[in-house]
Amino acid sequence: MPDLDWRPYDSRGTTSRVREIVTRGKVEFELCCEGGQDVIRRTDRTGKREVVSEVGRSLTHRETLELWSQVVTGER
């Protein structure tokens, strides 16, 4: 599994369907489906402004679910 490469969130003009949410303090992780692609979105509210980033858009469905499982359990 590759290292997490959080990038600025790009909605790409599609509707995001949130499938699961995990919150850790002021950081929220969402497993989303957008335009047929899986993506993990992270919203960080620890600073003065909200920062939204994403990972997993280039991964297969299976790889994204494996990564999500690691995020949920705190391994990543």
C-alpha cells in the first residue's frame, strides 16, 4: 500500500456521496464516491481555517477500501 499523499480536494464538479464518516477530534474523514471513483476526504479544522484534502482517487476500489480500513482503525 502506498504512503498517504494528501492533496488539495478537487470536487471535479461531481456530486459526492458520503458512504462513511470517522471523526478524530477536529479532523473528519469521509469515504466518498464521486463520479464512479472512490475517494477519502479529510477535513481538518485544527487551524484557523478549514483545510479539505483527498487521497485515493487514483487507487482501485479494493485499494481504497483497504486504505479506509486503516484510517478507521487509526493505522494511518
